[in-house]
Amino acid sequence: MLKLWGMKQVLALLVFMCSACHAAAQVPSTYISETEEQYARSQTARENAVNAFRAGDIAVALEGMKKALSDRPTNIAVLGNAIFLAAEMGAVDEMKTLTHRYLALGVVPPAGIVAALKEKLPAAVWSELKTEIDRLNAPSGSAETLYTVPVRYRLVEGIASDGKGGFFLSTVVSGSIHHLKNTGEIQLVLDGKVHDAPSFFGIAFNPDEDRLYATYGRVEQTPNVPAGAGKTGVLRINATTGSITGNWPLPGGTDGQQIADIAINASGAVVVSEGQGSGLYLVEASGLRRLETGVTFRSPQGLAFLPDGTLLMADYGRGLWKIDLEAEAATLLGVPQSVSLIGIDGLFAHKGHLAAIQNGVSPHRIIEISVDNARENVTGITVLAQNLDGFDEPTLGTSTAAGIAFVASSQWPKFGDGGALRDGQTYQPTNIMMIRD
């Protein structure tokens, strides 16, 4: 996702990307979580900060953002906004303190904020921070390129293992699903455009029934579909013949709703996330049934069933949720003070562990997330790979017998309205990479 830090863009970010984390009474003091009350309070403080910023009162805006941050101390979006406001004021001590807090989470502020720090901070202070920024930005881990997908397959988003060394791939701009065989041959499974499914996102494969499930809809990068037009939902597809055997669309069009990701449990239950309208749905014979959890999701994305049946969901703006399907309940997991789980796109189980693709932070990274036995807190993360050659907006991944395979270079930011390449951009073949066990 592009992060632009001009005045207009900062206002938009302040309005949209504030989420939460705060020490709650029901979790140990070593973990940070949040209640709905804390989330609402932080949102109010954020809104007041935005209003002050619009009115040109940067000092009041900064105090308001720091108040919002008190209820979500590991949220990189709020932290980033606070750093920006401190830079606008030229408040050197605030800039230094807030930036150290950001870097303590193991990630780096967006390029626009880093540029502001370089400009506004004294040389000695900037030099100290730059050393740590450079360390955190350094490539780490290892991953090998399994396949390069030719440029005619545009904006590869989703991936699912076929269990035979190959993969099923979904595309956003091409609007199609393909089988990338272990020989390197790519075979068309379904052209969504002729079935009113113009872009595909998450994809899952049930090998026992030779069934593919794929989410579809319309986004800015979808060609030839006006804003709000079309449908978003889930298709069930015969993986061999490409025939559609089920279709579950959401009522209404694509204005404000987009079915995003998908997961299947051991008993065959299918769950999908809805990223724009912030919902979670079960696929049932009668249609998509929204789960009424009673909590406020920001942007539901990746879903993963652990071996014990626990369902976890990545919320791009709030962190990691445990979902109880039977009770229709959601609980935000606590995190250590050194961890931020904001910006997770892909989420999946791999050999009993939880893996995630975090492309809403800098640098982009693939991490393993450790959770406690009660599935109430994240006990830590391990960076498996970050900022490697071949990375260019990694998106979704899948578990295989040999390791974790993932779309390493979707190149989302290169595409604009209707799937056209943005000025000055060149689309490269898509790298499918693997982190071997």
C-alpha cells in the first residue's frame, strides 16, 4: 500500500487509519490489548486531533494524537501520525521519543516521515536514529524463487497449494484463476469476467473434493467496472473442469463492501472476511451469513484455522482476533510491548504454527506468530524473511510440505484506476517464493 505524506494524504490517513492497543485489566501487564471502550475513546481523541489539524492548530492536534496513542501504544498508524505532527511543530524531543517507540516495534516509519525526521532533527540525533533505521531495514532471512509468473497475468493476489508442488493463483487485474503446475505450465481454470466476477482475491483449495473457493469483487484496479457496480462474494469451482458449482454474492453492489479472504476448517466450514464493510461471514447453503460478534473490526483480512480448530483473523487496523464461530464472539489478542500486528494481509497455519504476511509495515515481512495455549495472547514473533530481493508488495501465502510459499511481488501500488499502470511504472513478472522448513 502506498503511503504518501503530503498534507492532504496525512489528513486522509488521520481519518482512516487509527486503530488500537492498550493495557487492559483482564490480561497480564506484560501484554497490551484493548477494550471496545478504549477503542471508542481513542477514536474520539483521534477525531479531535484531526479537527485541530484541519484548523491549523498543530500543538492541539499533537496532544490529541498522543491521547489517542495512550489507548493504543503499539499502533504504528497512530504513532506515525504523532511523529508527523511533532515534526510539523519542530518538537525535537517529541520526535525523538516517539520515533524510538516506533523503532522499538521492529519496524520503520514510512518514507515521508523518515524524510521529515532527517530534515527537522539535529544532525547528531538524526544520525543515531538513522543507524537504527538502517539496521531494521536490512534484508533478513532467506527465500528462494520457485516460479516467475509472466506479465500477462496481472496483479497476482492469492495462492493455494495444489498438494503436488504446484499452486492455484488468483488475479485482480486479469480477473482470472490459474493453475501453476509443478512443471511451470500455467493453465487457465476460470475467466471471471464472463461470470460477473471481474477480480479475484483470496483463494482456498479443498483437495478431497477437488474444489476451489475464491472471493471476488470490484476494487479500484478492476478493469471495465464502474465504482459500486457488480457484485462481491464467493465462488466454488471445480478445480479440474473450471465449472462453477456454487456462488454466494453479498446483497447490493460493491460500494463499501469487498469479500477479501477465505479459510476452510477440517470439517469443511468456509469463512470469509469482508475488508471494506468490516464483516465476517459463514458460507451456508442459503447464502453468506454475517457473524454478529458485537465488536468493531477495522479491515478484516487473512483467516487461519489452527490445528486445534481455533479460528484467528487478521484485522489490518486492529491486530489479531480469535473468532468463536459457535458463539459468534471475537476477542482481540494481547501482544507484547515490542510487537505490532497492524498491517497483516495474509494469515495461514503452517505445520502447527501461525504465519503472516505483514505488508502494512516497513519493511514488508513474513513472520511466525507464537500464541499461548489459551489463544488469548501473542507471546512473540519471529521474522522469517523481510526486504529480500524479489519482494514487491507480498500479499498472501500458503502452507506446503516443503515450506511456506507466497506471492512475493504482487506490485499492487503500480496499478491505478481500471488496472492501468501508474505513470512511470513498469510491471515485472510476479515472483512466487518459498521459505523452506
